[in-house]
Amino acid sequence: MSGPPTTTYGTHEHERHDPVATHERYTTTKSVEDGDGSGFRLPAIWVRTLGELTLSYVPDAGVDMIPTRVYPASAEEDWHAHRTHMTEAGHLPMGCGALLVERGGTRLLIDAGHGRISGEDLEHFQHAFGHVRNLPESLATLGVDPAELETVAFTHFHGDHTGWARPDAVEDPRSLFTKARWMVGKGELESVPPGTGPVLAGQDERTVVVADGTEIAGGVRAWSLPGHTPGHTAWILDTGDGREVVAFGDAMHSPVQVQHPDWEVVLDTDRNEAERSRRRLVDYLARDGVYGFGVHFADQQLGTVDGAGRWRPWNDAADAS
């Protein structure tokens, strides 16, 4: 069965005129190696259909990371074999946004981007933001009114995943998503430090705590992958034609980590548990008909694990059927 062609909106080389944006340029930086031309760019909007499932990436921010600070167990020489994922300056680009999931009458969002950040306050593992605060415009480009979305499912509570759902995301205290329910993995609410206030708008009234294996909509079920945070949850999406897509959040941050599941991420709360989850995830993605969505995987967000244990990005010729 032949699937519809991939649709990509926009490029990374033009000015964005979002009235709420403070950084308006999508950056494209040349990799130090040519490869297939992908792996080192910040991702733009894309739409792909697998069976009955349509997935759309909704960009919000993009940032260049410092590899050995993101992965403190790695050394400079470890990155020589992974230069196709790096810019000429030696940084690791990562996208930040949301995944729009549509199947039948179901339409939901996975994660909510970085939110109204300035892009000026950098963590020690970040080099520079390429763009910020684009998710409202990205949704508009896709023809989606955030006020009409009824469900946002979170992988975890880090700020680059909850952004536009926070109480201070916009002037309306209900957030950008005024009527959505929040789906949150079991254990994540308890991970919020006491006294920090609610992470999500209307958190007490709108949050549904989801146990491992729970189906929250037709063909969308939770998979507990703790370690990065205590309640970190992937979402397994059934395509309706025998395939699956796993939106795995921060269980992995780069295609490089597929080959190095022992490399912890600087923000992992339980390094041993996070490694166990990564190994489970890599094994699952190596199954026939199983794809993964890695929101931080630069412009290789959708893909699978090949027979050599490497990340193989989506290929229309091989995968869209």
C-alpha cells in the first residue's frame, strides 16, 4: 500500500514574522561531513501519514547543544565517529516542539514546546538558540486552533515539554490550550519539588494521571520509560495497518544515543533507570514495523533502528508503504 507523500512546510533559512517571537531566524548550519544531507539541521514542520495515522511536527524552538556537556560520560574523541550529526562548530542541534497526532476522529498533541522563553538564558550545556516561541505560528500553519485541542499528553515535566501549557504561557491563565485535558504518566506529578507551584495551567482540575499501558485515545497508549524523570512516559501510536510509532520524549536526545545507550544525559534523574529504559526502547524500535519519534533528533526525528543497531531516518521510498 502506497502512503501519501511527505509534506514539509517552510525552510530553515528565512525570517519568521511571529509577533511574539524574540528570535526569528531558523538556522541552517553546515555539517563537517556531507552524508545524506540530514542530521545536523534544526527541524521544520513536516507531515507524514502512516496507515490511518497522520503525524505533524510542530516546531517551537531549536538549540545547538555542547555534546560533552549534554552527555557527560562522553569525551571529545567519542564524537569523531558522529560528525554528521554536528555543525561545523562542533555543536549538536536539537529541535524542541510538539507532535500533532491525528487518527480518525482523534486529534491530540504530545508535549507543548518550550513556551515563552527569550532564548537568552542559556544552560551550561547549551550554545545558542536558533529560534524560539514559534509553536503558535506552527499550529496556525497546520490549520490547528489550540483552543480546540481536547488532549495534550506529556512525556514529562521538563520546561521544554510543558512550555505553552504552563499557567504563565499566555495572558489567558488557562494556557494556549484553553480546554485540553493533561495526560501525565504515573509518578511525574510527585517529581515536582514542593513549593514550586503548578507546572500546568489548571493542574489540579485538568490533569489525568495515566498508568503504564493505559489507552488514552483510539490507538494511543502509555509506555512507562522512567529514569530521565520518575514518571517519564512514551506514547505508542497504532497506525492501523500493523505498524507503530513510539513518541519517546527524552528517553533519548540524539540518534547518536541509539548506539550509546550507556551515555546518560546531564538531566537524567536516575541514571541507571534511564539507561535501562533506553535499552528497552532501542530493542523495541529494532522490531519490524516499529518507528520512533525523537523530538530532539534534529532533522531525523522519525526513524527506526536498523539491523546494525543504528538510527535509520525515515525514507519515503522504503517506509511510506
